[in-house]
Amino acid sequence: MKISTTEKNEMRRDAEDFKRREVFRMAHDLSQRGNLDDYIDFLSENMPFFKSNASMRISSNYKL
């Protein structure tokens, strides 16, 4: 997926605006505070929204 020129310009304007930059930084910091249980809860809550197609490929080195 490529970012359009309009989206790139919006991102640049956000980065140049001190207040917007701080909002993004605080949102990033807040998103990093969770622990493994929070992450598993997040995945469990969102499983119905994604399709899962198991692979029939068999590997001999036990890697996915």
C-alpha cells in the first residue's frame, strides 16, 4: 500500500506542528504501556474481525 502525496503532506504538516507532534507522541507512549495480558485481550477481542486460513504446508524445521 502506497501513501498518496496528500497523505504525505498531511504527515509533514503534523510533524512540523509542535502540538500535533506531542499528541502523536503521547498516543504512542500510551499504546506501549500495556503488558502481555493486555495484548492477548486485544487479540481475543478482535479475532471475529479477521479471517484465518490455516496453511496445509508441512515443514520439517518446526517453523511457521
